Amino acid sequence: MPDDLRAALRARQLPDDEVGLRLLLEAHVAGYDLHRLTPAAAKRWKTRYRLMIGAGYYDGASPAEVYARALLAVSPPTAPSD
């Protein structure tokens, strides 16, 4: 998972493991589809996994990365603590 994505997760106090991200995503959305792309599609789009939620999609190199991208997009930002 890219460092900037890990930093965004830490900033919102979200987990960075695949299972924790998946469980949180399932709590935020009614349903989603995760696809492992075929080698030809992966070469064309330069990604291995695609997660689709409604009309949007999120690409990444691993399931954890696409869960993180989708979760950051659908979850409200947390208020900074003083």
C-alpha cells in the first residue's frame, strides 16, 4: 500500500490491515463488488484489483489498497482532536 494512503488512513484513525478495512467498508456501504482483473486487463489499466460501489470504482495493487481508497472516499472525515 502506498505511503500516502497509509498516512491518510492514520490521519482518520482507520486501520491499515485488509480485514479491518473490509469490515469498516461493509459498515459504510450497502454492497460492493471486488474483482481481480485478468492479466490483459491488469496490463491495460495498470492495476490488479478493482472495487465497484454504485457508479464509482477504485483501483489498486491489492485488496487492502482498494478497500482503503473506497473507505476514504465514502467515510466522513474525523474531526481533529485537541
